[in-house]
Amino acid sequence: MTGRFPFVDRPRLWGTALSHYQVEGGDVCDWTEWERAGKTRGEPCGDAVDSWRRYESDADLARAAGANAFRFSVSWSRVEPREGELDEAALARYRALAEHLRRIDLEPCVTLLHYTHPLWFHERTPWTSPASVDRFGRFAARVAEAFQGLVRFWVPLNEPFVFLLGGFLDGQIPPGLSDTRVLRRVFDHLLAAHAAAANAIRERIPEAAVGVAHNMMAFAPERPKKFLDSLLVNIADRCYNRAIVEAFATGRWDFLIPPATRIRGRRDDLPKSLDVFGVNFYSRLHLRCPGVTRFIGDFNYRDASGYGLTDNGWEVVPEAFPALLDEAAAAGFPLVITENGLADEHDRLRPMFLERHAAALARDDVHGYFHWSLLDNYEWLDGYDPKFGLYAVDRNTMARTARPSVETFRRLGASFLR
Ligand code: BGC
């Protein structure tokens, strides 16, 4: 381990997370095309919640909620709208945000790939091609130059596994492929891109701590006595949760994507490319095999734990959090919760959700927590219906209003940071 993380002067981080496309507005990228092609269910992103112009006052809201850290992402399509051409004004905009964060004493945490890509990317250097690695490394280098002296916590990739499945197996998100033959190559290139970005960042910012934000999901057999349901749970846990943990721990991976795609590979520089392991945790899926709708299995949310489902139908299951943190900790890196939250417009469940998940943070290897999200925002395929914000946003006036759980967040933060 490199010892770059936790930061000596700020051993614990308490913050909020958001991503560029979901809040900024007016960003033209592959996702905009996806909306235009009718591949999303909700309203298109449009102006989002106008954070491109309001970032500083949004950051002030995080500060007012007791945060000492702020996770955001940089839009590749804004920074490099045409291959090889940088938009200096976009970089300057992000730099101004990072300066503001420093001014109000929030530790910036920067993500470089949060699902969206520049329009040229999938055509010219798609993730199936090794050129993707070089392009992403170059983008990381430019952003690191812009943030020198300001940002030391970096997350090159948000949820690489979700992106792999959604973009190349289910075809639900851009580039929308459904091709088991490319999975192995894309996985390899994503991990290589992470390592290339880590190198580019550390060359420019030697004190940088590099992480990954890995979505971890709890799985349970729908019918506990059925062998096949339990078997599917094991396979899902191994591939969805553990493959990435093992890849970063050992530089090797070997797992099965059901029903029969074996993904195997090796990258010796991977363990050294990481300083901190980020966990995004939301919910639990109940698996049934064979499925009623899909032969290999059904994946359903159910209110098995009895707290009530979130507005978008997800189970609230804080009891599952500690075991997933143990799985993540097996990689041997310090942990940060890079996302955790729920869609809950009326704040019925959020205060309790925050309390119960915060209870799982009382362990020596957890050094930070970022709540998803600061604001209600654009929720990808579902448009603006799910409300994930500590602050509600009225999209007509763009006014931000604190939900009662801001107080819970502040109180829990004060005790976590003590
Ligand atoms: C993603 C966010 C998303 C959230 C809620 C996470 O997996 O990183 O972009 O808004 O889930 O669905």
C-alpha cells in the first residue's frame, strides 16, 4: 500500500456526491443521442438542475449540511468535444469550482468517467479498441494538469462493472451493445484505462490518492430452499461484487457472467494503481432461477426487510451493508463509501436510511462517506421522477430546498468526523 490515503490532515471525509451530466445541463454527449433515439423512459436531461452555473452555491449547500468533502465528475464531452481538441473554458470552469471547494474547505473528489462520453468516442476509439485506453489516459492527464494544487482525491472510473453490463451486455446504456464476445476485451480496457489515468494523475500530482467507485449489490435467494436460486446468488455475488475487488487486490480476474461467458485476465500493475477502494451501495436483489421472465434468472426488489420500498421500488436493506464492506475490505485498501442514497421525495425513509447506513461506518477501515445525492437530479433512464436529493430542486425555478434529512446528515457527519 502506498500510504497516500487516508490523508493525514483529513483522515475522514463526509460529503455528498453528484455527477456532471445529472446536474449540469446543456452537455452534448452520447447520452443526449441516447435520449434522442428514444432509449430512455423519462424526460430528457435538458437543463438538468443548472449546476453548470450554480456549482458554487450548490457546494455551499453541501458545506451548510456539514460536509467536509464534495464528490463531482468532469464531463469528458465538455473538455474534449472534438477528439484531441481541448475546451479550455470548460476546464477553467471546473478549476473555478475546485478553487471554490478549497475556499470553503471541502475536499474535492473528482470522477473522470461517470457513464457519458464525447460524441466522437464510440465511433473513433471505442472501448473495444486499445486506443480507448490511450484516449482516456490523455483526458485524465489534461484534467490533472488543470487541477494541480487543488485536487488530491481521484476516482477515474465510476462503476466500471455496471457500465460493462449496461453498455455491452444489456444494451441499456450507450454504446448499447449486447455482445458477449466483447465483454472480456472491454473489461480489460476499462481496467487498463483506470491504470493509465492513475499514472497520468500521479505524474502530475504526486500526493494524489486514486480510487475506484464500485457498485456493490446485496443478493438473496428469492426462495431460500431452492438450490438454483442460491447458486445464482453465488454466481451473481462473485461476478458483480467480487470480480472488481479481486482484480484490484491481485491484478487477476476469472469469473463467469451467466449463463456462460467466462471473463479471465491479468494486469500486474492494477493493485499498485489504487490507494482507496470506493463502494457505491444502494439495495438488494432477490434472485430466482430459472426465472419466470428470463430463463437464466429473475432479479427483483422486494420489501423483505420491512422498511418499505423507496419511491423507485428499491429495497432498503442496511443490514446487508456490513457484509459488503467486508467483501470490499478483502482487497486490502482503505475504504470510502463513494455513494449511498435513495429516491424518497417526501423524506419518509431517508432519515432512518442515513442513520442505519451510518451505523455500518463504525470500523477502522472506513475513511469516508458520500451521500447520493446533494440535489434531486437527472436519474438516467428514469428522467426526473426519482428524487435522490438531500435538497429538493424545483425544476421550474431551480430553487433548492433542504429536506428534513439535511439535519440528520449534519448530525451524523459531526459524529463521524469527531
Ligand atoms: C450511479 C448514479 C445514479 C445512482 C442512483 C449509481 O449507481 O452512479 O449515477 O444516479 O446510482 O441510481
